[in-house]
Amino acid sequence: MAEESFYVTTTPGLEFISAREIEKLGGRIEEIRRGRGRIFLRGDLELMVRLNYLSRTLERVMILLTFDEFENLDDIYKIVKNLSFDFIKPDQSFAVRPLRVGQHEFTSLDVGRVVGQAIIDSYLESRGVRLRVNLDNPDVIIRADVIFNELYVGLDTTGDAALHKRGYRVYDHPAPLNPTIASSLVMISSWNVEKSLLDPMCGSGTILIESAMIGRDIPPQKLRKEFQFLRIYNGDMLRDLIESSSERDVKMKLLGIEKFRKHLRGAVLNSKKAGVYDTIDFVQGDATRMCVKDVDVMITNPPYGMRIARKGIIENLYRGFLKCSKDITDEIIVITAEHKILREKALDIGYSIRDEIKVKYGGLDAVIFILKS
């Protein structure tokens, strides 16, 4: 099977984790755009299916049509106009999904308009047919990502619903953790199915649910109903992959503590939908006064910023849970936007900071801390 060039999107700062996963799934990495959440790679169409169905850390998978530098909108038009879009059938509709990062004299809507016109003109010149635009339910989605002075144009094989939408979130927490980030946190840690894992501020249970799915080899997109590539390519590759996937029946020690009962109930509902309720113990409790002993790994996403009103409350919470955790575990993975407070409290209490990984998280500058007591 012939190889294609792909680019994938992931959480900026966590490209190294996604690169490892891509290689395990059979992809060949060509370039990692660190801090920009982009990875270039090569592989066949079966890899495209595997990445969409099995990847736990990626957001979208695109077949790369071009990557180039530009100065203005005229450059963008010329770059796209010179591409071939003959893979689109004459009776199919398309839409452009633009993204713009950086300072420019134009908007993302301008990018979408210019790229859309260039596609129409290119196809009309090549096939003599004017393609239909359907913004709501297109057969083909073209991604046009303007990242500073770089233009990425790709055929979206994932669709408008990114891969972090697993399908199990039936309870909406006011500040949920992105499942792709949750999986990355688990992969960064030393956790495996032989070790116990605690999330002392588990919210709606994302970290524990993702851990359980990893431990049981449950495909992250098991509940997904549609991929965009099914509108372009034969579905046999996906059916074969689903049929060949096998889940493990393995016991794990996963514990979630949550202060608020409504969130705890939501975590239970989410875990049931994900099919891992029987592997996780959820209890109501306070992260600053935990009655737990001898946990191998702790991973958590504590409240921060707008999730807690006053700075003093955040400081007390962080100090309390870190002090309490000293007697519980030797390894703590924490992601927070309140990184200055977390760092200060951890050092005051006597933790060593093994690593700090800067990430973009919900538009905020966050840090993943790996702490050792």
C-alpha cells in the first residue's frame, strides 16, 4: 500500500508523548513542531485508520496536501490554487475549517474565504465542475491552519468532532480535563496495571477512566459513530481493525476522591458509559485530609483560576493536598495553570521537582509537574 504524508495535531508541549504513540502504531515521524502541536509523519492508509481509532493523545489526523510559508492572503490563494483536489468527487460537498494563530492583518474568516475560493477555482479548472460548499455537513473537510507565517493545508480524516471526544462524557463537569491530556499524564507517569493509582481531586473521573481504558486496551474511539474518512475511503479497514481489537480483563487498583457529591455521581456515570465502572473506586472526600496509605502513583488536575475564586483558597488547597500526599505516595503528577503556587508549595514542603513540562491547556499556559517526595 502506497505511503501518504500526514500531519496530526496534539496538545502543544506534549508532542513528544504523541510521537512515541505514533511510532508504536506504525507511523514514521518526519518532523515534530515542538510547542505548535503539530507532527509530520508518513504511513499508509491503514495507519490513518489506526491513528484515528487507537490514538489516545491526538486531536486530529490530516493527510498533508501542502505546507508552505506565506506573507499575505494572495500568497495563501496561490499556494492552494496550485493544489489538486481531484480526490473530491464532483457530487460531493466540501468545507474549509480555518485556524489562525499569531498576529496577522486578516482574520480566520478571511483565510477560510480565500482558501475556499482557491479550491473552487482549482477544481473548476481541472474538472470543469464548480464544487458545492456545505458548512454544516460537508463530505470533505479541508483544514487550513495559519500558524504565524506557516500555512498547513490538509484533508481532515477525523471530522469536526476531534479525537478527545470519546463519547463517554455523559456528565458535564464545569472544568473538565481534556481526555487526550489525561492519557498523556498517565503515559508520562510510571503507572502500569500492576501499580495503584490515585486521583485525589478526580472531578468527573477523566484521568481514572483513561487509565482504566489504557489498562484494558479499550480503544479510545470505541463509542464513536463516525469518522470523516469513511465519506472518502472504503470502511473495510476500520471494520477489520475493530474486529481484530481485543480488550483485556485485568484487575486494577484505581481510586478517585472528590469533594463534591454531584461531580462524584457524574464520574460514576461517565465510567459506566466508558465500560470501566467496575475497575474504579470512587469515594467522597477532601484532598487535604485523605485516609489513604501506600499508593504507587498519584495523578491529578487540581482546581485553579476561575475554578476557585480567591488566591488564598488555591494556596491552602495546594499546600494541604501536597502535605497530606507526603505520607501516601512517592510519585505525583500534577497539571495546573497555577504553576507558581504549586512550585512554591511543593518546594516548601520538601518535594523535589523531577520535571516541569510546559503545555497549552484550554488557551492557558499550564505546567505538568513530576514531583518526588
